[in-house]
Amino acid sequence: MLIFDEIQRAPEELLDNIIDIFDTAGAAPALTHAPHKTPVNTSLCIVIVISDLGATKLSPDMDRDTAKQVLNPN
């Protein structure tokens, strides 16, 4: 289980990397567990992301690009 609190403070590059870890689209797991380097099946992870940013503007039906446009209309 991973918990990210106040995710809005994370740099966008870090968020992209986190998304890449969990969005493997059938590829080998991107995470390993030391010391044995055992692959971690990221599809079995529970991820909790906490933020109050845009709480009244966002919808669970939005894709990432739409959400970014809503929060940063410029």
C-alpha cells in the first residue's frame, strides 16, 4: 500500500514517473523488492492519493489531460 499525501505539491515529472510505474500496460513490473530483486506486481498495489486541489472542479470521469486543463486553463 502506498499513500501519497498532499500530492499537489509533487513536481509534475515525479507524478509522470509514478504513473509510469503503475501503468505498465502488460509490461514487466517496474518495481522490485530488495535484497532479492523480486518483481512486484503493481496491479495488486493499493494506492491512496490525497489532495484538496480542485476538489470542487474535478470529476472521476475526467482523463488526465482534461483535469490539467480544468486546473490550469492558461
